[in-house]
Amino acid sequence: MSDDDRARPELDEILSSMGSGGARICEIDASEAGAGNISVCLGWEVDVSRRFPRAEQITLPLEAPALAGRTLLVTGSGRRLRQIHEDPEAAVGAVVVHPGGREATLHTSPRRLFAQLTSEFNSHLAVHQDQVARRGVDFQAVVHAQPIHLTYLSHVPAYGDTAAMNARILRWEPESIVALSAGVGVLEFMVPGSEQLMAANVEGLRDFEIVLWSKHGVMARSDLSVTRAVDRVEYAETGARYEYMDLVAGGRAQGLTDAEMSSVARAFDVDSPWVR
């Protein structure tokens, strides 16, 4: 076995990480009921038959030729993220993309508790297709969540663009500028599951590793792990929570000054457009 093979996580490990990530999203109140979804794209051969023995042919919501031969683990529509860790086979399907990227085989378990994959599958699939086609990533995790404070701020007109949002939410913790050096991209409101949102989301995630869907939620990606994508949601939501607390308190707190943020960026060798 090569070093590259040893570095690749096994199916059981990935499903466990999806469960842990889903649980954490719920712990920070970012996924009420069946809201939120997770997908993972694997660029190596994976035997899914032991955990997902049932197979059916499906047509993908968009053509994804760069994903041919890859396996996507995707949460099912209406499944609660907090319950993935209890029984991943009940909440997750494994999609193996066929040559050409238009058809696929959906592998599921006899314990499957969903009729269809997540209603946001088109956005997940489009991001994976774009990132693999552009950067050739071998692994990618994508997480959609609905964190309360970030979503609330997106309802406030003064926070309605990328520059304004980042100026306010990155100033509360020194860690924020390190963990979210590119910041959070802000998209205007678009109908959930629509082609318009899908296209804007793909474009946003080229420049950012997390984007805010105004009046709806966020989507984050990571080339390393589900945990890292969830971390990005948590850091952004923590900054938004501080900002909300300050609004409620009447804007009494200072937050980190530009000079203080700059000193943190220099200390950790961070290149960020949000540091002056």
C-alpha cells in the first residue's frame, strides 16, 4: 500500500465524520428539524456494497463529467443531521457517477429512510463538479447549514454585501481572521434549490470557502474533511453571534481594531483582503 493509499480515509471513517459534523451543526443551532445537508466527493475507488447493498439508476440534476467514476456520499431529503451518527445508512446515499457525468448509480441501505437525496443536491453536485474540473481535488466535503445569527444578519440591509458582513463578523476573535482568511462571501436571496442559486453558489465558492445565502443559510467546503467545513460554519456563526449581541447591547463593544487584526495576521502569516 502506498503512502497516498494510507492517507485516504475509509468509508466507515467518512460516514463517522459526516455523523460527527451533522451533530455539531445541530449543537450550534444551525439545523432545525430536517434542515441542512452534507455531501462528500471521493476521487478514488470505494466499495460501498457492504453498507449500501441496494442499487438503482438515476439521472443527475446536471451534467458532471469531471466526476465520472467518483463516489459522492450525500444526505437524504428530510433526514435530520443530528441523527446521522446514530444510523448513517438510514440517512445517506452513495452516488457513483457514470462516464459522461449524466447518469449514476445510487446505492442505499435497506434501512434507508428518505425518498430522494437532499433538495439541495444540485448545488452540492455543481460545487463538486466545478472544484474537481478546475482544481482536480481528490476529496471535498460540502456542508449546508442554517445558523441563526448569520441568517438573521443577512436580513439586515446594512449587512447585505460581502464587504459589510466581513467588516463586522471578523472583528470579534483573533482566530477568525486565521480560520476565515478569505472571509465569507454574501449572496443575495435566491429561491432554495433553484438553478439561479446553484450557479451563484458555484461562483461564490471559487473565491470563498464559505458563502452566505441571504435569508436562508450557508454553504461551506473543505478539501480536508467534513470537520473542517463545519469549523468554517462555526467560526462564521460565532462572529455573527458576537455581532448580534453587540447590536442588542446598543453597539457598546469595540471589537478588534484594524491594527490588532493586522498584528494577528502578521503573527500567523495570514494574507487576507479584510486586513488593512
